[in-house]
Amino acid sequence: MKFEHFAINVTDAKAVSRWYEEHLGLTVKKKMEESPNMTFLADDSGTVMLEIYNNPKGETLDFGGLHPLAVHLALVSENPKADKARLIAAGATEFSDDTLPDGSHLVMLRDPWGICLQLCKRAIPMI
């Protein structure tokens, strides 16, 4: 089996999706403008998708109240320092910025809705 998508039920699906499109470079594969405002966003490989939606049948998590190690979206970044600055200018907030003993650079941010994003530049790429 392989992943098709990971889904997140959020309070403002249109705004979150738009921010991810504009600032993370994700591309729309499918979008529903009416409720539940579901949008499937693909990474630049085109093989992994994130679904952002608002469905009142399910709960939305208090992402801002969760520790980033509980749940986060990890993204490959060629330049975590520059991407961190760019995303902070777009409304993200920094949680941590670490360089691991092997030289990997990991930056943890929260998007404007509190969802944790990890920017990863691995010393030895995993994918």
C-alpha cells in the first residue's frame, strides 16, 4: 500500500488551503468550493497529498494546544533558514530551530492556525 492523502479537519478550510498553496507551494488536485470545502493539495512530487477540509460531523483539533511532537507536517527544505524567514513573514511562528549531531537542520513552525510544520534538511536525505 502507499499513501494517497493525509486529512486535516480545520475551522477555516478555504484560508488554510489558500495559505498552503501560496506559501508552501502545494498544488490543488481537487477542490470543492461548497461545504465541506475540501481541497486536496499535492507536494511537488505529485505523489503525496494533504486534504484540508471543514466537516462539522467531525471535530477539529486545537493545533495550537498540541506539542509539535504530537503531530506535525514535515516538509523537505533546501534552505530552512530562508524558508523560515519567508513563512514567518507570511504569518507563521517559530517553535524551534535545531541542528542535529549528524548535521540535519530541522525547523519547527506553526502556521497561522497553529498547525505545526517541520522544515527538514537532512544530512542524508530520506526521500
